[in-house]
Amino acid sequence: MRIFLDSANIDEVKKAYEMGAITGVTTNPSIISRENKKFDDVLGEILDVMGEETLVFAEVLALDAEGMIKEGLALAAKSPNIVVKIPALPEGLKAVKALSEKGIKVCVTVCFAATQAILAANAGASFVAPFVGRLDDIGENGLNLCADIREIFDAQGIDTKIVAASVRHPVHVTELARMGIDIATMPFKVINQMIANPNTDRAVAGFLKDWEKVPK
Ligand code: E4P
């Protein structure tokens, strides 16, 4: 399972990329707003850090298909690595169809139902992003939605990639990997939680302490 960073913070992007942890970055308007910089500047910085084989997801703001298509074309023109994020709305599907017919990679985002994922795939989306944590927040099970979409896509031979979003903790990550989800996007905190382990720290400290006993 590929890991993407769900952040527009350039220090986090650099750290996660240099760790070899990520092959993509996802943003949304809320994530961009936290950086207090112009959208184009933030996106440019992320594209500069990320390597050739990576993907950078950027979301449209328009709510009508015409506006989404216009924004999507402008975003895609910035780099072949850009994936245009379009909300799972009726107007969004129209934009997904138009942009994907032009060969632009599109991710249908804010997906909260398997039916939305099926329509996204039919419209030509390269990616669909179910929001795991936000479903958990309202007492539903975000992992179950991912499992449903995986099962349906496999049964139907659909090759739209599933990007599990709104990932909140390491257990989400292991469960998503177990069910064969293609990509999980998560905050830098979760990547750090995935590698941190007090047993590893204790073992390394013990090795260094014992090494002091080796005659020099
Ligand atoms: C990423 O593509 C999504 O926009 C993001 O994961 C949403 O996460 P949140 O529910 O933690 O805001």
C-alpha cells in the first residue's frame, strides 16, 4: 500500500519524502488554508520537493461543472504529477467525465458511500477517496466503507485506485493495508506513530550501552 502525506506543510513534505515514507501528497482547501500562503506558492513548493514518480493532489473550489473543469485544466497544466480532486457531487461527476476524457487524472473526493465510488469509476475517475475518520466521527465505520469499495471494485474488475483519506491513527493504516487498499493518505503525525516504538528505542539504547564494554 502506498502512503501519501495529507498536508501542505513544506517541512512535513520534505521530512516525509526524505524518509522514503511517501510517494504522494494530498491537499484540500482546509489543509492549504493552514499554511497562510498563496495556493499557487504552496503547490509550487510541494511540486518542487516531490520527485518525478510522485503525485500531488489539489482540489477544485467551484461547485458547477464548468467551473470545476476550468480549475481542473489550470491545475493539471502545472505539472503531469497533479491529480485534480473533485467532490462527489452530480456536477462533480460531469467534470470528472470531461477531464478524464482529456487524459487528466482525477480523484473523486469526500466519498462517503460505495454508490458514490461506483459512479466515480463510471465517470472515469483514476482515484476515489473514501473519508474513513469522518465516518468514524459520526458513529459509522469508515474501514467498512473501504472494504465494501475494495470488494466491489475487485468483483467488477474496476481499476480506479482507492485512496483512503481522513486516516487518523496507525490501526486504520494496518487495516487498510490488510484489505488491499491501494493508497492511504495521512497526517505526518500518523507516519511518525507508525515508526515510533519504545521497544526499538530501548533496544538501540541497550546496544549502545553494551558497546561501551567492548575493548577499544
Ligand atoms: C485528503 O485527501 C482529505 O481531504 C483528508 O484526508 C481529510 O481529512 P480530515 O477528515 O482529517 O480533515
